[in-house]
Amino acid sequence: MKLELDDEHQRFRQQVRRFVDDSLPPAIRRRIALGYPARREDTATWHGIVAARGWAGVGWPVEHGGTGWSPLRRMIFLEECMLAHAPDLQGFNLYMIGPVLMAYGSEEQQKRLLPRILNLDDWWCQGFSEPNAGSDLASLRTAAVRDGDHYVVNGSKLWTSLAQHADFMFTLVRTGGPERKPQDGITFLMVDMKAPGISIRPVITIDGSHHVNEVFLDDVRVPVSMRVGEENRGWTYAKYLLSNERMAVAKVGRLRDRLDFARELARSLSYGGRPLMEDAGLRRRIAQLEMEIRALELTQHRVVAAQAGAAAGAPDPASSILKIRASELLQAVLELAVEIGGPEALPAWPSHPADEDLASDAIRYLAEPYLFARSATIYGGSSEIQKNIIAKNVLGLK
Ligand SMILES: Cc1cc2nc3c(=O)[nH]c(=O)nc-3n(C[C@H](O)[C@H](O)[C@H](O)COP(=O)(O)OP(=O)(O)OC[C@H]3O[C@@H](n4cnc5c(N)ncnc54)[C@H](O)[C@@H]3O)c2cc1C
């Protein structure tokens, strides 16, 4: 396998770099560079800029308004965006509901919804997990009962990221009775978040931010036209979606960026009159993380190369390996940054300050990303669950 980019891809990288340099608003760049989470408006602004350039459909085929890029081009594009401190594009739209509709949605749904999903005219969120259904998602209880042209949905969802911003939620509901296997009685619905009967309660996480929510559905009427695919076949569509999610969670460029940030911090700080970077133990840790990130990059190259040869859109179970390593390394890098910051890295809430209030000294915003990243080995499927997938689907263990 060739790991160096050929001339064509080097040129592509330069083209993307110029585009991001020219078009990413400096205030947004600064916020992300300092490690703050993107606000809704930051994501919307950047997504709009990329969509106007015709590049929002990073992994989408041309017939649906996408770029038609190869997996390698996709990887280069996303890496350049992350290294330049751009916010992520809206992943629930682009990597989850969009591809599911392309694969399993009706022609009418594709025509009506995909352009709005691509351009972020509608903001989507993911309502899969429930209070008693996380890793064991098939035990979900939110139920839908058919009533003419509608389903009537009752139940609740938990950990729904950014539901407070969402226009729509894609969700899994139980439609089959106890005579069926749990996986065989699940239906995939798309719910209008403004429908009567929906209420949202924030869940504030350990970093003080409002990222996740509880979503309650109380006699919510969902038109049958908002069902994806067939009734009781939702598990198949959900598995496809979750595999794409794992790929999207593994953000190698962001890792490299955060390690550079930690290194710069170590260069700028002193202890006892000596620059922290003179500490051999610290230098060794940075070098170790550098090597591990490089190893992850190579794994990503291998997954991408394998994808290029696979059937279009086929999810790769090796994405679980990327997910585990990327989330563990993110935690390690952010922990290192907090240690470098020392006592000055204490939390500096609020997590969404106005542009003029952004900490001038990045040290003040180290603890929150570190704390939030504790969840990286849980969301998108916990590390233990990824290991189960690897054992079964990569190593072939039964
Ligand atoms: C910040 C954040 C954002 C999230 N965003 C969303 C979202 O937008 N939409 C959404 O639907 N969900 C979301 N989630 C939910 C996430 O997918 C679940 O938290 C995750 O799947 C784990 O489920 P759980 O929390 O119920 O834990 P549990 O499933 O109860 O697991 C508890 C522990 O047991 C372990 N465990 C469970 N089963 C096994 C097994 N079979 N073998 C070995 N170990 C096992 C787990 O690894 C974990 O350590 C989010 C979660 C977080 C923390």
C-alpha cells in the first residue's frame, strides 16, 4: 500500500487548504483553535460556506448533489479543515440521515429531504438511545402505533445531542409485538421536532455544557410518509447508519491539531524559571502520543484504501478500530494539555462565550474539553461494544 500522496492528491490538498484559508471566518477559526466547542451559528455559517462551494456532500455521490470524491479525497478534505481549525460540518445530516435516505429512502423522500439535509436548511438530530437502551439498543421501548396515515409515538429518548437546535430527529421506535425478536420489531421514523407532544429537557454534562438532552414524545403523530423503508426493518437501516457514525467520530486531524496545541502550550510556559519543554518526561510523552497518532493515521489510510476497493457505501467494520483508538488518544492528548496548564487549567464557564470574551489566554479553556472528552469512549458506541464488533466482524471470533 502506498502511503505518500501522489501529485494529483497533493494538488487537491493545496486547493482545499487555499479554500479554507480564504473562506473560514477568523472569529470562528480562533474559537475552535482555542478548543471551544462550535456554537450552532458557527456550524451553520461554516456549513453554508462549504455548501456554497459545492463541497458539503463530502461523501455523497454526485447524483445527490455530493462531491463524488474518493475516500482518499474525503480524508484529505476533512483533515485540512480540522488542521485549519474549522468547525465540523453537521454530521447528523451528512454522515447519518443523508446516507440512510440515499440507501433506503423512497425517491420522494430523497427529492424532498436530501437537498435540505445537504445545505443544512434543516438541522437533524439522532434519537436512538433511551434510558434503558444504549449499548443494548434493540431493547428500546418507545412505541409507535399505526393510526391511518400516521404513527402515534409515545416514549422518551436520552442523550440526544443538540436536539435543542434540531428541526427533525431520526429515531427508532418499536412497532412489532413480543412475538418478534427485539431487532425485528423496530421501525425507523423521521420526526418533526415542532410536532405537538415533543418536549426537550437539557442534560448538563460534567464540563458545564448543554450538549445532550432528554426528548419526550407524548402522542406525537408522525406521517407514514416519514418512515424510512419498511415497517419493522429499521434495525437494518440503523446498523448501516451506526457504522457511518463510527467513521465520522474518528477525527484524526483534530487529534493532531490538539497535540500541536499542547506542545505550543508547553513551549510557552515555564516552571521554576525553566521552560516546561525542557522536561525530558514531558517530551517523551509528547513523542509517544505523536507516534500513536501517526500509527492511527496509517490505520485510517488502510481503512480508506480498503473502502476504495469495496462496494460503494459498504460500511467497514474496521471503523470500530479507528473509533476506539481516536477516542482514547483524544482523551490522552487533552489530559496532557490539562497537566501542562496545571492549576491555571481550571474550568472557565460559560462554554459558549461571546467572541469578545474569548479567553485571551488559551490555558483558561483546557479543563472543559478534557472533561467532555470523557464521553468520547461512550458515544457512538462504547469501547467495549466496539471491541465486541471487532472480535466478531474483523477477527471472525464467534
Ligand atoms: C456526550 C454523549 C452524546 C451522545 N449523543 C447521542 C445522540 O445524539 N443520540 C443517541 O441516540 N445517543 C447518544 N448518546 C448515547 C450513547 O450512544 C450511549 O451512551 C452509549 O451507546 C452507551 O449506552 P448507555 O449510556 O446506555 O450505557 P450502557 O449501555 O448501560 O453501558 C454501561 C457500561 O456497560 C458496558 N457494556 C454494555 N454492554 C456491554 C457488552 N455487551 N459487553 C461489554 N460491555 C458492555 C458499556 O461499555 C459501558 O461501559 C450520547 C452519549 C453521550 C455520552
